[in-house]
Amino acid sequence: MDRVRTLPIMLGIAVTGFITTLDNTVVNVALPSVQRALGLDLPDLEWVGTSYVLSFGALLLAGGRLADLLSCRPVLIAGLTVFTAASVAGGLAANSPTLIAARTVQGAGAALVIPATLAVITGQLPAARRSLAVGLWTGALAVALALGPVLGGFITERWGWRWVFFLNVPFGVLGLLLAGAVPAAVRRPGLSALRRLDVPGVVLSSAALWLLAYGLLEGGAHGFTRWPVPQCLFAAALAGRLFVALEIRRAAPLLELGLFRDRLLSGGTAAQVLWGIGVNGVFFFTTLYLQQVLGFSATKAGLAFLPLALALLALTPFAERLCAAWGAHRVIAAGLVLVAWGLVQVSATGLRTSYLGLQPGLLLIGAGSALTTPLTVRSLASVPASRNGMASGVVSAAREISGVFGIALVGVVLTHTRSAELAAGSDPLTAFLDGYAAGLRLAAGCVLCGALVTFLALRHRAPAVPEGRTVGDSLSLK
């Protein structure tokens, strides 16, 4: 692929990663304004906040399979079109059902975009550019997570909450223009390819992922014994079991379970989940800590994460070179150790720290995350090209669910510790801080487990395969 085509594809990868991640955080700051403008009660407001991530996580496997059946380009264009149109609908919404529906459709569009984007990276770009592309994509995710609260607060204060949704439109249009640089499939599949889509598998996997995400979100917010949280988690487990039983018997399954015999994919996916638990936990709960304990404004709280994002962007280009020199298993595991160290540092910042006092821990998280950016490409290195989208959907779904699980896990520890401290007579700020610190230390432990998994899973070179059969045929896994 020539440089003229590679550059817009790389930019498009960054744009799609940015806008789909931005919607995870940018809306949260605007929720009080949405509540006042539309007269929403608390349950409706919670649905506005969570409907995006629920549909996003639930449909990622289906999005990945569609990228395999129809090729990356049409799925990417369709996903960006749906996402952008739903953003316009959200900005124009006059009541809660319309807004919740728009957020749900936004998530469905994002579930098409992300697996198709990863499939473009691993299947369309030259091998020498893949890790840089993943680094750009990961950096765009970090910037979106860091800037989401800042942009949400700034836009809501100056132009109103509707512009939080309209903000997606120019980025969506730019993404559609850049998607034209993605090469079309050599053999263009017709709509008849959709007949091979495993519809029962889509229904069961979507139900399992949706119920799991909803159960974790509600459990983290209200407790895991409160109805309907246990029922949702049980139903998720049942749907997941039925999905596995179905996929074993299908001739053309939505997810080939045999892919998980590949140690790179299974180990890399597990490591991404453990990394996601830590990073999402620190983003979500540190924002609360900065505002509720330290008294930062929403804008200043968002700016606290900006050095982290800049460190990630600055160091990402060096990650692949370090992997080539020292071995991917060592470099990525070291990155996860740095993330865990940063989480411990952040957990110890205390009641009277300053903006600068936060930065050592946050910078360790950013630098460590930069070293982990080759993990996605390495996880997919031995996957057959015909299953590129399927495997990308697995990695994407695991990462999205890990974010929900991280928030729920840290939230449970925080709530339990805070309740115990309050019962013992501690003041509310000290109780919150003790719970917050305990939750981040647990998240650090999960990330350390990810470092061990990475070191073991990636320590051998990927097996040699025929040219064109896999997406990672030129990647060394020393």
C-alpha cells in the first residue's frame, strides 16, 4: 500500500477511535443539564448515561463478524453513518425515550466501527505500520477519555447540552471521508453473504453481553443483591452457556471457539481485560475523587488527565521498537507493571494533594499504557485473515466489558470500605478516600496479574504460517 493511501487510513483510525470513545465520557458532565431541560427522573437519566455502552458492548461480536462477511470498508462506512445520524437525533431529542433510543443506536454504530477499524489495521496496513496505527488508535482513546469531561463541561456551559451530541457530526463526516481510502475487497461480497450470519448466535451473544454489562453497572451503583442485578447476571451466564453450546454445533458460527486455542489471542485478550479494569477504574473514580474530595471543577478534573494522555501519545511510537529489541513479552509486561505502580501511587495521594502531586502516578499510568499498545496487534498475530473481524470483535468486546467490570469492581470495594469506615465513626471524606484507595490497590493487583499473563503468553515467537493466511505473519514475538 502506498504512502498516499496509508496516511488517510491512519488518520481515519485515530478519528474513529476518538469519537466512539468520547461518547463514553463527554455526556456524563452534561447529564444534570439534560435532566433539567427534559424533566427526567433518575432512572431515565441513568439510562441516558448507560444505554450507549450497553448496546456498544453487546453488539461488538456481531460487528466483527459482519466485517468478515462484508469486508471492512462497507461495515466501517455503515457504522460511521449510523453513529453520526444517531448523534444528530440525540441533539434534537425532545424527550427521554427519543434520547435513550438515539444513545442506543449510537452504541450500535460504534459496535460496527471498532471491529472494522481493528480489522483494517491488522488486515490492510503494511506490517511495519500496524503497531504505530494501534498506538495512534490507543492514544486517541486516551485523549478522548481525558478530554471528555473537559469538552462536556465547556460545551454545556457555553452552548448547551445538545451540542455535546452535535460535536460528533464533523468528526463523523471526516471519518466517512477518510474511510474512502480503505481498499475495497478484491471480491466484493453481496448481500447474500448476510445469509451466513449466525443470527441465533448474534441474539444470544448480544443478550449475554448486554445483561452482563447491565448487571455490573447496576450492581456497582446499587449493590449486587438488589433486584434485578442477580437475575441479570444469572440470565447472562445462561445466555452465555447457550451461546457456547450453539457455536460448537454451527457450521458457520458467529465466534469460532477454536480461536481461543491460540495462546496469543487468549492470553492477549485476558491481559487487555486486566489492563482495562485498572485504567477504567482510575479514570472513573479519580474524577470523583478530584471533584468530591479535592474540590476541583469538572474542567480542572478533566485537565488532570491530560499529561497522562500526552505521555501515552509521546511514548507510543517507541513501543514497537522496544518490542523488537527486547521482546514483546518483556516490554508489554513491564508496561503493565508501570500501570500498576501508577495506580498505587494515585491511591496514596491523600486529602490535600495538588494538581502536580497527582502527576507522578498518572504519568506512570500513561507511560506504562504506551508500552502496552503493541498488545492488540500481538493478540491478533496468528489469527487467519478470514477471521480478522471475528477476533477483533472478541478483543473489542473484552476491552469494553473490562471497563464496566473495572468500574463495578472498584465501586464495590469503595462502597464496602466507605460504609465500614462511616460505621466506625470516620468522617465522609476520609471514608470515601479509604474506599477509593482500597479499590485502586485492588485494580493494581489485577493489572499485575495481566503483566504475568502477558509475560507467559507472548514469550515465544509466533508459529510460521503461509503468506496471506494470517494478519501478523511478519511480527516477531521474541
